[in-house]
Amino acid sequence: MSMQQLLGSAAAREAIVLPYRHVDTHFIDGVWIASTTTARNDVTDPATALVWGSVAEGTTEDLEKAVVAARTAFDSGPWPRLAPSERAVVLLRVADQIEARSTELSLTNTLENGSPISETKGAAANAASIFRYFASLAPLLESEDVRPFPNGLGESLVRRDPVGVCGLIAPWNFPINLMVIKLAPALLAGCTVVMKPASPTPLSFRIIMDALAAAGVPDGVANLVTGSGRLGDALVKHPLVNKVAFTGSTPVGRKIASACGELLRPVTLELGGKSSALVLPDADLDAMGSNLIRSCMRNTGQTCYISTRILAPTQRYDEVVELVTSTISAAPQGDPLDPATVFGPTATASQYRTVLDYIESGRAEGARATTGGHKVQLGGGLDAGYFIAPTVFADVTPGMRISREEIFGPVVSILRYDGIDEGIALANNTEFGLGGLVFGADTDAAQAAAERMDTGSVGINFFASNHAAPFGGRNDSGLGTEYGPEGLAAYLSYKSIHRR
Ligand code: NDP
């Protein structure tokens, strides 16, 4: 069936061949095993609001089996005892196996969370490149690190041991990438893992589990259980878990930080954001237009690091509003299975309501919607989908909720500033600190502005995350980093052996 025939119709969606739709198993100790319960969680297509799949609502018994499998594989299995370069060879095979499953990964992901297919078609290649990148770091783990005592007393051998059993928890917006960015370094380090995907997106990662098994990752090394946040909480607190890595909202991140604090358990938290795009007076607005959606509204605004607050200098404010409005209103919204679609639905019914509430609050507080600002009913089977017209708010002031809080939907706000100091102060006037952008023609001035922004990552005239560079949030955006050698270090436990 061609992609064109799949569009809109629910019956055609039913006909899409996918490896997983209704399932009742968890991946534990190298096999899919039946859940200990008959309770199920539905998987809904946000473009149609129709249920098309379901998974087991895992129990603490299921979780126990998974954690024990990971513990046993860590304590007595081969994986932590292989040389890092041997593990890297397996990681490279995993990358190939993921790429071989690209189409089913992309379709499953799009049907789970409504991410446009133009976005999800790159998910497998991106996941594969993360595995390949971390495989390339094996020599870092193999090089012998011997450090003389400064007083000449002897020397210390610094060992980088795997931290142990890791609990990995991901959100629904990029269900593949945001788990893989934890899994790949954990595996290279020699750890074993138990993973819990988000409830709206529990199916796509099963395909990655099949890739891991096909690549020869030993039994018990990587385990997957599906279930609600309650199961995530039990995973975080499980006595046999040594480390937690979480991507998700700031409120849940705080709960996890608190539990890990009590347990003195290392934790990496990648949380929410409210990042700013600072438009300098000399910015090339045509160039900005071509990067705008990717940098400020990627994935229908459901991306943690995008710059949803655009800060425009007073002298160019009207021009910026016009550019942002015309660029966003011209981008096609529609069936996420259509390769031409730029804006899909919001991912869940609850996110749909949250975003509409924010739009109401923006209006109530005096902001002006220059495009969008309403629900959209698309025809042809998509009438009930969670579509919201991409929305641009002008005349936004710093105190408004839409300017301060993470919306996580297709809404951007444009604020005005006078002078670079006020622009920087506005960019830093947030509790978060995850992404950010500077648009400017003079790249030295743009870099100087970027250096003054209190954030974990900032782009000059574009934004993309680089697998080789640390990515993490400051303030309410998280603790620790992922990507790069720093992301690998989060899965290591250092030990110094002192010798004469
Ligand atoms: P949530 O925080 O609601 O959930 C994230 C994950 O945590 C889900 O798997 C969820 O399970 C699970 N969970 C929920 N409660 C608990 C708990 N008490 N203990 C352990 N796990 C729990 O976030 P969303 O899924 O709604 O994702 C959106 C958020 O993620 C946004 O705020 C966004 O900014 C952030 N994010 C951050 C990124 C970053 O790198 N900084 C990247 C992408 C998103 P369940 O789904 O079953 O409730």
C-alpha cells in the first residue's frame, strides 16, 4: 500500500503491517515473557484518537524478574567482563540491526505519538549513529590511566568500572532516541539495564529490543518492562538498582531526585525547558526563517530544547513577528503519515488539553495570536485527532505564563527587548536552562551573546544536538549530562588503586 493510500483512513491504518500492536509480554532475560497480569494499557493514535494497540501494565512481580535478570547478568554474566572493544563490536552490530528495522520503527513511532513521518523516518539512523558513536569511545575505556602521586610516593591506577544495574526511563516525545542515548553508553560501559518507556509510546522500543537480541547482546543485559509511572517509581527505588537515568518532566524529575537522594543513588535527569532564541539587530531574517521550525517548533513543539521564546529587538520587532507568523502559518499541518506534513497532532489527549489551556491563558493575559490559537478538525478520518493550529503569540511580556512555563506544544511567544543587556537578562529570566539560540550576522557578537546565556546548550544561527558534545540542563532543566565522553562517564564508577 502506498503512503498516499494510508493517509486519513482508519481502515488503511489498520492494514499497516507492524511487528507489534496488541502484546502482553515484557522482555526479560533475553526473551519475551508473559506479564503476570491481564491488565492492559491502550496505545492511541493521536491523529485519529483511535486505539490501535495495547501493552501489559507491568506489575512489581514483572519488574522484580527484570531487575533480578539484570543483576545476575551484571554480577555473573559475560557482558561486564568483556573488553570494551568487544562490547563495541556488539554495539556496531546493534546499529546495523536497528537500521534494518527503520520502516517499522518509524511507522510505529508515528502511530504512537503523532510525530510526523518526516521526523520519525530518521529515528533508526539517529539511534544507529548513537550506538556507533559510543562504540567509537571504547579506546577511552581501554587506555590505562596511571597517575603519579604529586609527592612522589608512588602511583595510582584509575579504573573505570561499570556502575552496575541501571534503571532507564524515557518520555513519549522521542521514545527511541531518548532511551537509546542512555542505553548505548550504559552498554559500552559494561552495565546492565532495565528500561521503562512512557505509557503513550510503549511499542516502538520493542523493535529496538529485537535488534539488541539479533545483534547478540547477552541474555539479561537489556530488559524492558511496560507500565505506568508507578512502575517507574518502583524501578527508581529498587534495592538492586545502582543508577537511574531519566528524561521527562521537571516535577517527576524532582520526585526521582528526592528518592535517589535518600538512597544516595547516582541519577541523571534531563528535564523540561523554556529556551530563548535571541535575535540580534543584525540577524539575517531569511536565514532565520529557514531554521525557525526546526529550532523553535520541532516535532509540533514537543521537543525539550527548542527555543519557544523568541526575543526580538524593538527596532525589528514587527519584521520578526511577520517572519515567524508567515513561516509557521505556511508549514503544512496534517496526517503525520504524510511525508509532506510538518505539524502533526499533539501526542496525547491530556497534552492537547494542556496546550489549549495555555493558549487561553495567553489570550487572557493580553498576548495577541498572529496565527493559530485554535483547535483544528481535519477531515477524512482525522476529525477526532488532537490537532492544534500552530500558534504564534506576539506582544508577550515576561510575566505571562506562556512566557515562563513549558507548554510542550505548537506555540511560540515573541517578546521585545531594548539593548543586548536586556536581551540577555530576558533569556536568563527563566527557571530552566536547557537550550537556546542566537540569530546574528556578526558571528563574534553572536558567540559573545551565547556565552552569556545561562543554559546547557546554545546554537548560533541553528540548533542541533551533537552526539560528541555534552547535552544537559542547568537549574530546573536537570542534573548531569548525556552524549559525549561526559555522557559515558555517567555510567562509570571510578576506583583508584594506589601502588608504590
Ligand atoms: P513525565 O515526567 O510525565 O514522564 C516521563 C517518564 O517517567 C514516563 O516514562 C513516565 O511514565 C515516567 N514516570 C512518571 N512518573 C514517574 C515516577 N514517579 N517515577 C518514575 N517514573 C515516572 O514526562 P512526559 O512523558 O510527559 O514527557 C514530557 C516531558 O519530558 C517534558 O517536560 C519535556 O521537556 C521533557 N523532556 C526532556 C528532555 C531533555 O532531554 N531534557 C527531552 C525530551 C522531553 P508514564 O508515561 O507511564 O507516566
